[in-house]
Amino acid sequence: MRVVVAPDSFKGTCPAADAARTIADGWAGVRSDDEVVLRPMADGGEGTLDAFATAFPEATRMPVRVTGPLGLPVDAAWLLLPDGTGVVEIASTSGIELLAGDLRGRDASTLGFGQAIRAAVDHGVSRLILGIGSSASTDGGIGALTALGARFINAYDLSVPPGAAGLEELAKADLTRLRPAPSGGVLVLTDVTNPLTGRRGAAAVFGPQKGLDAGGVARADEGLARLASLLDADPDVPGAGAAGGCGFGLLAWGGRLVGGAAEIGALTGLPAAIEGADLVITGEGSYDGQSAAGKTPAYVAGLAREAGARIAVVAGRIADDADVTGIEAVSLTELAGSADAAMTDTRHWLQAAGERLAAAQGEDD
């Protein structure tokens, strides 16, 4: 058999690349003669760098120390692809996981993300691919643009503070020293399609998840609207509200916003890898009714159907409202006996899931 393993990350417990490798190890323990192809996936959030690194083994990780979302140093990396493209993700530089539960809705910033982008630009990359899922802040991208040379100023001609708090004081944007984008362009991978402001905007929808109370959401939305009046970009472009409005800031820098999962799949050669596959295994932490609405497993499953391959889903939990019609579904929670057990030793149960799927194919043979 030819088997393609293309899961998303199991957030908080196992990155996508490790999940793919562990499922494959379980499969190989039962069916060692099968061809197993690893294509870990992401949607622009956590695991974006790993997805590209697995698809391009000759890529180089470029270490960089940046200012994390709370102002503390963070050791991260950006990825240099063989064709000169630089890949940077917000998750590992300014991501919500870096807060370890200490949400700072007004203060968290995208400065570190911008510092990693600047490092890639200064290295001389030909183009940029930027993943902006799993962000910690609602700053409209002013932190990232500040790292690239912009100045955001209050009424007293002083630089505004970091985060959403800075938007509250914003009076002027000075882009005269902003570094130009690479000649090959800037592709921005988003995992949502929200506009910058309003009831579906960055502050209203995602602000509470990042620690903003009702008053903070209202002030951040006003601040984002103020930012929109100062920068030359359309705040209603789908994805402008991604990453707390960082999508909008990158639009103003010349970026092009695209859906993360499909673009990563295309860039890493997933459709070609699935051609001729007998089985495609995908998965994520929680497989539920929303998983069919554009999430990574739905995209992967769609490619598998087009190629005539069977589909399997491995998930930490499979909700009652999940549509598993025509899918071989394995729940780590059921395998382990409880959600706590599955999360405590996720890799063990991912391997067990690979073994179970392989054994089931053997029974079919």
C-alpha cells in the first residue's frame, strides 16, 4: 500500500511533524513493507515551519532571538527554502502558546514576529511566506511593522506602547523608514477570514480569547479602526482581522492574504503526494462539526476523495457532531480510556492509532 500521513498539530500536546512521524511508526510496526509518505500539515499557525521543513529536507533553519509577546527574549527560527524563500511563523515568535496561560490582552505584541521577518529580509530572501495563526496579540500588526522600521506615534510625537494599548494612543503612522518587501512578494497564510473591525473583526471575535474584557474589546476595535484610517490597505479584505489584525498590517506592507491549509498543501506538494495513494491519514486534536468547514482535515480529506483514496482521521477526541461518513476514525481518548490519559502521553496513543489503522488494513487484505 501507499499511505500518506498528513495531520495537523495536536495543539498543546504534539506538533504536526511529530504526530505524522509517530503515526507512521505505529503503521510500520504492523505493515513494514508499505510505502508511507509524511506530509505534516498546518493552516498558517503552529507547525507551519515544520510542515515546510518536512516537505523540503534541504531547507535550513535560521536561529533568531526575538522579543516575545510579553517582552521577554524568545529563541526561535525562520526557515530558508532552497529557492531562497523565507518562511516565518507568528506562533513561535509572537504566539499565544508562548504566554503559558498568562494572557495579556492589552500588552501582547507582534514585535518578535516582525524581528524574525526583518532577519529574513536582511538575509536577502527572494520572497516571504508568513504564517499568522495562533497569535497572542490584538495590535493590528503595529509591533511587526515597528520591527521593520515603521513608527507609530501618539499625540505627543512619542512611540506608542506595545500591543492593543498602543492602538488606544495612536495618532500618526510614519512609514518613511519601513523596509521594502522582497521583490518576489509576501504570501500571508491565514486560518480565518475575518475583517479587521466590527462584530466579526479581530477584537470582537478573538479578543476575549487573548484576555480582553468587554471594555478592552471595544477600545481595541476603535484602535484598529484608527489604524485603518492611517494605513493604505482595505480593512475588509478576508483575513485582515487574522492574528489580531496583523493580517491588515501585512496587507499595508504589500502582503497577499491566502487560506493557510490549501496554500501550504499546494506549496509542499501534498496533492502530488496523494496521487496514487491507497489511504490518506489526517487528524487534529479535536475533530468536530466545525472540522468540515475549511479546517486542515477537511482540506486533506477533499484531496484524498479526488484521488480516489480511502480516508482515515486520528483525533484526540471525536465529537458527537463530527461527520465520519466514509471515514475510518480513531479517537485517542477512546484508545487511552480518558481524555486526560490521551493528553498525558499523546505520542504513545498516536502510535497505537497507527497500529490500529494498519491492523485494520491487514484484515481488509
